[in-house]
Amino acid sequence: MTRPNWPLRTGIAIVAVLYFVAIFADFLAPYEHREQQRQTPSAPRSTIRFADENGNFAATPRVFGYRMADALTQRYEADETRSAPMLFFVKGYSYRLFGLFETDRHLFGTPIESPETPKAHLLGTDALGRDRFSRLVRATRFSLLVAPAGTILACLLGITIGMISGYSNRFVDSILMGITDAVLSLPSLIVILAARVAFPLELPPFTAAVLLIGIFALTGWSEMARLARGLVKETLAMDYILAAKATGVKPLRTMTHHVLPNITRPLLTQAMLILPAFLLAEAALSFLGVGLQEPEPSLGNMLSAAADIAQLKLQPLLLLSPALVIVAYVFGVRLIGNGLKNDDR
């Protein structure tokens, strides 16, 4: 009886949840990620209780307000006199679901009756009064798009070069592997950073995403090419490949129908190692201020708020919430990689 591959299943579940958040970010975000509330900067997370202002039980959860007690230290106190019901599938800002259907429904929120109505800030607000939870789910969409797309392009480029090198004569093999070794010898993050700063910093989100994907693909293919070349060399020496050549099978068909299917699993495992590296590279670029620019959120530029030690001491989990998303994604991807290795045994 085959034992269930729990690392693979757990990793897929974690990554699937994160991509669900990324795909339905606008539906999950209660507020527009650029909306500022200047009267409540760096506010703590909202208090939510099944009780009204008088302390009586309420079947519907209610969000209680807060007021700034000290503007210098940005210290807040609970305001038990103001509350609003927490509603599900509530109306909010308009957006296009999947880029096609315009709607204004959101998973949760409070009815906007007046500017004094308390809002549901699950992770508080940032220094400009923007809802941190709404920005976090939008940031997840950008980062979880750029890293996998860059990984796919880098893997396709690396596999193509590696397979050509492994099947070709010694001259072509030496040239391609020489280029590969040159790229491998360069420090990846420094090369990515240098390539990014060669372009204007102020770019629209789509243009920035395409640029980062291209940079990741052009700088990250070498490890995959080296692995693919070695696997091809090893596979070409097997009897069934020699038999295919002897019967006159064309090289392209040999590579696509006989070699590639037998080296797919180790290539997928290598891709699982490249993917977290690209996610961390994107976060590092945005953290340093050369990735996605404000006011658009990414996991990296949201983490830059943690550089404020005073705020970090007051709200460590809130400021580090983007890091927790990165850790969860990397952990899930590594579990998938380990699960693929277990399947090989």
C-alpha cells in the first residue's frame, strides 16, 4: 500500500491558499489599498467583539473604534462609544473580478455611514493611514506573480540551452557551458540589482512586473542549464536511447519523446529551489526601493516599514506580516520539492 506523500500535499495546500489570496485579492481586501486615513496613521488592529457599546451580547460581531491619545508617540486608546457591525459580502470600492466583471462586493467590512464609522483594520494601518491588510493581499498578488513567471521563463531557457549542449558536439557544448559557467560565477542579487537600476524607477505595476520577470529569466537560467545538460548526457548513454538512434529516430523527437520525459522530475525539483530565490530577490529589490514603487504594494516595500525600530517594538507582528507570507510561501514550495524527491524513491 502506497503511503500518502504528506510533504507534497501540505506544500500544495499552503501554496494553493496563498494563490487563492492573490487571485481574489480585491474581493478579500475590505478597502482600496491606496485609500489614506490621515487621522489614524500607524493605528493598531481593530477590536472585534460579539458585544455592543453597553457590553451586551450581539449575534453579529462589531468593530469598535479608537482615538489617538498621544500624537507624538502615535498611541491610541479604545473608544467604546463607537462601533459598527462587521458584515460579510458588504459593498465597498469597485473593482474588476478576473479583470472582466465589475463588482463592489467584498468578503467583509463595515457599512460606510459616515467618516466616524469604525473600519475593520485586521492588521491596523500604515504610516499614511492605509489599511495594512488590504495592502498585504494586493502585495501577495504582485510578488506571487513575478517570482513564478520569472522561474518558468528561466527554466525554459535553461532547459533548452542545457539540452542543446548535452546533445551537441564538443565544440558547441564547450561554448554553451562556457557561457553558463560565466553566468554562474556572477553574484545573482548584485546582477539583478544592477540590471534593475539601469531602468527608470518610476514604472507602472505591469511594466515593473514584466521588467523583473525578464531580469530574473536572463539571470537565473544557468543552474537549470547545467543540470539539464548533465541529465541529458547521462540519459543519452542508456540502451533505449541508443536503440532509438539506431532505428533512425530524429534528434528532436529523441529529445522530446525519450529524453525529456525521463529527466522531468529532477528538473522540477530544481525549479522548486529557484522559485523561492526569485521571490526573495523581488522582495529585496522592493525593500531597497528599486522594485515596485509606492503607492503600489509589494511584500518587499511593505517590509521597509519594519526599518522603523520604534514602530517595530510597538507592532512587531503587524509590521512583519509580509515576512510571514514570504516564509509560508517558501516553506510550502520547499515541502513540494521534498515531496517530489520522496516520489522518486
